[in-house]
Amino acid sequence: MKDNPAGKIDKFFSRFPLRSFNKGFIILGPDDNPSEVFYLKKGYVKSYGISSQGTETTIHIFKPHSYFPLMSVLADIPKRHY
């Protein structure tokens, strides 16, 4: 029988409270200092930046079974995007 990595991750994160956000809600901004990792169980999350001219640039789209912002939390690298 094959391992199901997504199932193991689901099980791990099931120990923590489930949080839901409405479409368009900004979970983390560029000035936030996150101390927790989010696990995306359902839906999609867009990571984006805004230039000094006001242009939005998509950096990454997270899909279900993704977790973020790993680099900010684990390596203490500052976030510069939404």
C-alpha cells in the first residue's frame, strides 16, 4: 500500500484550529511578522506584490495541501508581499 503524504499532512494539521477566510481577505501583509504556518486544506491563496507604480504581480498561487509562509517562519526571512 502506498503512503499518502497529503493524508499525513492533513492528520498533522488537524491538531490545530481550522480557520476560514473569505475570498479577497488579506491573510498576511508585507509588514506582518508571521509566527505560524498556514496549511491550505481547501481553496487557493495568491501571493502577490505591489510595485511602487501600483502594479500587482502574482508571485505564487498556493493550492490545497500547501503550507505557507515557510521561509518567513522557519528561516526568519522577512516577507515583502501579500
